[in-house]
Amino acid sequence: MNTAPLALRIVSVVEPGQVQALNMGLANAMMDIVAITDDDAAPHEDWILRLERGFEADPQIGGVGGRDRMFIGGVLQEGRKRTVGKVPVIGRHVGDHHLGFGRPREVDVLKGVNGAYRAAAIREIGFDTRLLGSGAQVHWEIGLGLALKRAGWKLIYDPEIVVDHFLAKRFDEDQRDSFNPTAMHNEAYNEMFARGEPLSLLNRSALLLWALLIGTRSSPGLVQWARFVTRERALAGAKLKAAVSGRLAAWDALWRQRAT
């Protein structure tokens, strides 16, 4: 095993935000494969080796990622999910990368904390600066994954590629464990924008209708609001308002983009 220290190249990021930092890193990357993790994660010792092996199976593999053993407040989140990283045309997208098990398989999206990509593939696409958020642009992975799939690349999830992920406090409006209307607006916007951009007008309209009527717990629509209004009262309404405003803002941005 090569135990020589890595040659580090430190790059200054002028504009704030995770997407800007990723683009700066990509612009300065010198190797064929670009690996990404977070500042609150600790990759396992064989992380790089397993990522590298993942690309050897097929030249059409554009991205390889794996499981993040997620610790919240020091407690490991446990469970087993066979379906991870799926983005349907309509309905809830499935993450659950931290709970995946089984053999390597093709997915629609990798998680930002544990993934690597062919530099040539993502340089053609880049990380989307149109997404909202002053720190973490939540759901940037969805847009990247779908763009890679449209370009003919495969994304492989292997649960044996592991990082330990100690969820840390964010230093922006998105505090993970507390409601912030701006953060929820941004999250709903980013998901709708990333998922809706490649769709036909009919499918995009159906996705928006599903989001407004049903939605998810993190970005509620009317059905999700009805589930929690008795318990959360005014908070449920504030969440609905933020999520709906984000979805509609994304729809408007996509419509204006279509018109140009």
C-alpha cells in the first residue's frame, strides 16, 4: 500500500455556497476522477480504492457512490432499504442512501457526502449555480444525477463504499432540525427545478400538481399539511406556505427559461 502523503492543493472560493465551492474544485481538479465528501464526514480507509474499482466495471459509468453511516446527535441511524437514489417522473423521490444494503446497482442520484464522478462527464454539465441557498444548495445532487443520466452515463450505488456522516450544524438558514421558511422555500424550489427541467410540459405540470396537492413531509402539499395540522397547528400552515411558494417560484423560473 502506498503510504506517501497526498499532495494537497488549496483553492480559495470567493463566492459563498456549496455549489460555487464544488465548481471551483472541479475547475482545479487534475485527475480523471473527482471524489466528493462533506466536512462533517469521515471516509473509511478503503473509500478511494472501492470508488476506483467501481469505475473499472464499465466505461459508461459516470458516477460511483455509496452509503453514509449517518449519526445524529451521536446516534447511528439504523435500518435497511433496498431502494435508494430513485427519482420518478411524478411522486416522492427516494434518497435513503444511508440505509442501503445489498449488491451494487444503478441509481438516478448519488448523495453528495459520498460520491465520485468522471471529471470529463461532469465538466460538460457543471454544478448548477441557478439553485437557491446561501450555504448548502440542497438537492444539487438531483440535477447533476439526472443530467448525467440524460447524457448516457450510469450512476452506481454500492453500499460497501462507506463514509461515517456526523450531521453537523449548518451556518446558513437551513438548520436541519428547526423550521426556517427561507430554507424550506429553497429546498422546494431546488427539487422542483432540478426534477422539472428535463420534463415535457405535461409531465412537469403533473409533477407540480402532485407537489401542491400531496408533497412530502419536508416539502408539504395539502395532504401533508392535513396530516400534521392538528399537531403542529400554525407551524403546519407556515411550512405549507413556504413549500408552495418554492414550488411555484421554480415553475415560474422553468417557464421563463422555456420561453427564452
